[in-house]
Amino acid sequence: MRFVQKTSYDQDIRFFEHRGQVFWYGLLALAVLIAPLFIERFYLGELSLVFIYAIAGIGLMLLVGYTGLVSLGHAAFLAIGAYSQAWLMNQGVPFPLTLPLSGFITAAVGALVGIPALRMTGIYLAVATLAFAIIVEQVIIHWPAVTGGFTGMVVPRARIELINLDLQQPIAFYYLCLAILVGCLLIAMNLLRSPTGRAFRAIRDSEISAQSLGIHLSSTKTLAFALSAGFTGVAGSLFAHKLGYLAPDSFTIQTSILLLLMVVVGGVGSLHGIIYGALFIGFLPQMLAVARDLLPVGIAQMPGLEPALFGLILILVLIYEPLGIYGRWLKIRSYFEQFPLYRRATHKRQKSYLRTERLR
Amino acid sequence: MSLLAMNDVSLSFGGVKAVQDVSFSVEKGEVFSIIGPNGAGKSTLFNLISRLYDCESGQIFWQGEEITSVPSHRIAELGIARTFQNTELFEHETVLRNLLIGKHIHRRSNAVADMFFLPSVRRQELVFRKEVEDVIDLLNLQHYRDQVIANLPYGVRKMVEVARALCIQPKAVLLDEPSSGLNPEETEDVSFWIEDINEELGATVIMVEHDMKLVSQVSDRVLALADGQVLATGTPPEIQQHPEVLRAYLGDAE
């Protein structure tokens, strides 16, 4: 086990606690940077999709994992990001500008939706966001002037004219997604180590004491909602380029649930969890395809196998590993760190003590 | 001018008159205790001061200014910190982060500066960290700094909650039953800490407490409450001998 001696307060603020972490993350960075040299085109595309999911996951994690608000409607923000990207590009706005712009547009919509929606909590908020997603789906269908309606719309190719760079080449697109993912992760990590992120966590754990410490509940929640929508919007605009053609059926309830599944399976309340979750939902279809070949024909050809398995996995995770893949990894790591002294109760949590009765 | 004054404050829940025409005032620098049998309205009084409940009638004054309708998230900025009867900590966070959240009202950065962790945010964080460390020192919490609240014993949680309240750098601290659930030794420690908070930090302490030994050790004045009404106010010995107070606790002689 490693014990870090802290000699300055800066050490509590830094991203990396010790040299070992710098080494391992450096290795990871190197691996993803040189990956295009070794990986087939198809898997490179899948990996870009994983990065896009992860960006959306950052948005959803800020909301679900750090502010404690559930959203079943994040596909709507993905859609708003994607459609604003395509619309802006069709209007002739150059690519480097459209990306942050569609992020801002989505964040603004998020804030507008958040103001009324965040008066609700728990299951009511989940239903409200679900309703919002359905409204957005309908708006997309019935507003052909902007969205192309049922026929959909073509997304122009992402290019930087100035240096004549086609960003939709698989390798260029991979690096684009990677760069934006890293940027979004840095922003999220900065938020989480500063007063804004702490206010989110405070609201998650106890609204009543957050309030008595001077945190304005509704404005902080609205901020969280807007930021969450903004990240998801950026992911949406990359998603638009990935798809190349937008149609209303790309952003359904199932997409929202897939996003939530990613956050839960990866590990609620950790940024690591997003990456695990994104890898999981990104590569599960491939794994299923492989599994299909091995299964008896009767089962393998059954329709609806994929959603059924998604559902089953979600239930199993919630029962056996509420902290997701990342939580499991922490347990495995501490097993080896403490070997042979690991005790099974190390990660058992005591039932929480009685808390002050809810005032509202 | 008193630090805090309640003026004929009333509140009822349905038919239950939780607080009826309660008036009292707390002077700067005092240790002021509120005692009373269960259901007397002590915690309700705290919730009224921290504006979690609205008064039905009456006014609350803080340093001469009326705060009867100030929103609850502004109360901390005024310099009023509080703890809760059964602790309301941020359970999934470390002690350190709990205390840093206590620094929230002193933040000068906005969300955009936070996103990019500008040099000003870093400087602010370092100042917060230093000030939090002073509180950790005062209450002897060094040992628990990086532990998650959910793993801590109850007595320590109680102290973390007091520490978090002190991070506000308050003019007054409201302690809701600081010794409940603690063993006699820990209760003794609480009395020392209350003296420290009062003398070293110069904060006025207002507490709800059942342990009469603790109350008489530390308080300057005591307010006795029963059924939402004030029975008596006075020094600890006066209150302990007050016939009304005795009747409220022990019942009539026959």
C-alpha cells in the first residue's frame, strides 16, 4: 500500500496524488494516442463512438452522480446538440465555431427546462425529463423547416477550410473526439475540485444542510442541469458527424436509457466510471455479436435479445455492485494492495444513522 | 442592541402550537442554552432562526435588523451557523470536503472561473484549505481528515458537524443537542470545545441541550421552554430551582 506524505496544501488540489498515477495515466495517454497505428478502421470508429458516449456521460454523471438528480431525458439534449450542429453547419458557420455554439444552445435549453423541472425531485423529476424528451422528439418531427422532419437532414462534413483538413477521416475524427473528451474531462475535474462542484455534491447528500451553509438550491441545481445539458450537447454535435444523417429515430427513449445505463454500470459518482461505462455500452453490441455465434441458434436468433440483456445487466449491477465497474475495480485493487490481509468486510457500509427528519 | 432577538414568535403545525409567542434575546459573546422536555419546541425554534420554517407571527432580529423573511440560504452569510440534532453531513464525502463546503459563503469565484481553475480559484482554494486546517486543529480532527463520513463513529460525526459550522467563521453558532448520543467522556470534551469556540473564536453559542450538567457548566443564561411557551430565563442555578421548570420536568407535587 502506498502512503503519500503531504507537505503542502497544493497536494490536496493536484489531479495526481503521486508519481505512480502520473506514470499510469501517461501510459494510458500514450496508448490512446498511438492506437490508430494498430487498430482496424472499424474498431477505430467504434472507439470514437465510445469517446462520444463518454462526453455525454460526463454531462449525465455531473447530474446523476454528483448532484443527485435523475434524468431520463438526456437523449433530448443529445438531439438538440446534434440538430443545432447540423443546422449551424448548413447555415455556413465554420466547424470550429459550431461545436461550442451547439454546446451553448443545449446548455441554454437545459437551463430553461431546469428552472421549472428542478422544483421536483426523485421520481417526479425523472418523469418530467422523460416528458421533455418526448416533447423534443415531437418537435423534431413536426418542425421540418429546421430539422427536416421525418425525412431527416444531412450533416455537412466537418472540415477546417483554412488548412484544408477533413476531420471526418476516421483517424482525424478519432483524434477530434479524443481531444474534446480530454477537454471535457479536464473541465469536469476542475469543477469538481472547486466550490461549484462541492456545492453539487452538497446538494446530493443533504439539501437541508447545503441550504444552511449558504448554498442557493435552485440556482445551483439549474447550473448543474445546464452544464449537464451543455456537455451532452457537445457530444450530440460530434454524434451528428458520426451518424452523417440525422433522423428523429436516432434519439429515442432507448438512447436516454442507454446513457443512464452507462453511468450506472460504470459507477455512479466517479469520472472513471464514465469511461468504463462508455466502453461497456460501446463494445457490448460487438461482444453480443460474437456471443451469438456461440449460442444455440434458437436463442441467438431471438428478436429483442440485445435490450433484454441490457436490462438484465442493469438489474444485476444494481443488486450486486451498486458502485458499478469502477467500484468493483477499487475492491479488486484493495484486495491486492492488502494481500493477504484483505477482509471481506472492508467495503461493507454501515447503515446510515438516523437523520434529521425531512423538513419539506 | 442584542445579537439575536425573537419577538413574540409563533408557529403551529395543524393543531399543534409548536412555538407560542416566544420572546427572548441573546447578547453577543454569551453561551445561551435552551432546555425543555421533549416536544417543547426547541428544535423548531432553531429551524425558525435558520429560516427553514416561516414564522406565523412575530419577528426575528439579527444585530438589530429584521430577518423574519430573509431566505434560508442567506442566513449563513449573516454569520449564523448551525448543527442538526441527528447530524446532517455530506455522507459520501471526506471530512475535509465537508469542511470545505462550509467555506462556500466565502467563495469569490464563479462557475466559469471554476471550470478552468484559474489562478484566482487556486489561490482561493489554498486559503480555504489553510482556514479549514485551523478548524481541524482546534477540534482535533487531524486523524479523520481524509476519511469518508459514512465510515466514522457517531461522536466524531458530531464534531465534524461542529467543525463545518465553524468554517463559516460565524458570529453565532446554533448547536442542536451537541451531546446527544455521546458517552460521558465525549460529553466532557464537548464542554471544553464549547468554551474554546466561545472564548478563542469569540462566537456566541446558542444551544439546545438535555444534559443539565453540561448546561450548567458552560452556559451564561438558560431559557426553559415547555409546550412551546417560555417558562423562565435566567442563570443555570436560577433555572434549576425555578418552580415552573421543576413542574414541567417532574410534574406536580401531589
